[in-house]
Amino acid sequence: MRQAVPTLILVVAAILMLPARSAAVLAQWKEPLEQADALVKAGEYEKAEALSRKVANEIADTAGAGNLVAETLGIAVTLRALATVGVGDIEYGVWLWHTALNINPGLLDLDLGPYKGPGALLAKHPLFHPDLTEWDPDARITRPKVKKRQNIRFPRGSSAFRNAGALVFESFVDETGQISLPIVDDRPPASTLIYTALEGVWRWKIEPAKADGKPVPCYYRLTVSYKPQRR
């Protein structure tokens, strides 16, 4: 007998009805996540994006670490990704989808079929690094570098729970400097730090790598460090 593939809202119901103290805390977002889910399915993408972004930011600003936090935040970010694709911002929507997969890799098993066009698009974008053409060993190589960065916020929830550490990830940077495909190697203690770090890095401006002065695609390893806040 074929096992049913879970949909987002079934996962919401499962993780937020567990008889655990932390689940009771996270249950405050069950209803808005269900609303965002319904809005995405109804094609009301702008409303869905605003609501799912609000929930994701609230989780980041009030929750600490733990699997339930990661699962709940991953759902919020997935809904935000679907809604973002729905309003036409494809590249950022895929970035958010990959952010959600870094937060909770189990989301890759979700059935995105009920989410129509945005779901079908995200299903075509699994998170992996394809092979790149080897650079000419005799070429003069200039590594990519950040031209303009914006501060990455330390989510209040992680700060309050004293969750700190380094997030190390590798992303693809194409010939134009567009960043994509973030894969977290060293995880920080709280999944909320992955969310705020990747959300912030998306806004950075990156100069692509060059081989003999010609822009070329490459993989770029970045580290975001969160230090404990003084009290």
C-alpha cells in the first residue's frame, strides 16, 4: 500500500497538537498558518505572503531552539516561498524555499501539488549543487567578494535564549553575481538563525568570480557569526 505524502497543513496539525509544553507555546501560530495555507491555495498570494512573513518573524523573535521550532518555522517559510512565487518574485521565492529546506530538510517530502503553479515550480527546485566546469588551471582567478552587505539581525528570540554561534554555508554565485542554492554546512544552535541569516544575505551585492578577467560561476563559502548579547 502506497504511503500518503504529507501536505503542509497536515504537518501543521501533527506538530502543533503534540502534548508537549513547547508545542503548546508554538500552537499560537497554528491558526495563522492554516489561514496562510488557505490563502495560497486560493491564489491570494499577497495576503498569504504578508501573513506567513509575519508568522515567521514572530517565531524568530519569540522562540528558541528545538525540533518543533524548526518544523513550525520551516512551514511558515515554505508558505512564504509559495506566496512569493505566486506574486511573481521567482528567484526570491526559490531562495526562501531553499531556506526552509535548510531549516527542516524533511520538508522535501511534502506534496506541493495542492499549491498549483507555485507548488509545481518549487517542486522543480530541489536543493543540491550541480557540478561546475573546472577552471583552467593556468587562468588568473579572482574569487567572488561581497561588494555591499547589510546588517543581519540577531532574532530577539535567539538573543533572549542566549543561542549564538556560527552559520557556515555555501552558495552558487553566477556570472552576474546572483546568489542561489544555499546549503548550510555548520548549523547554529537555533534554526531561527538560519532564517535571519539567509534572509539578510539575499540582499547582499556580490561581485562574481573571474577567470582571466571574465566573470564565471562558482561556489562561494560564507560564514555568519552570532555573538551572545551582553545583558
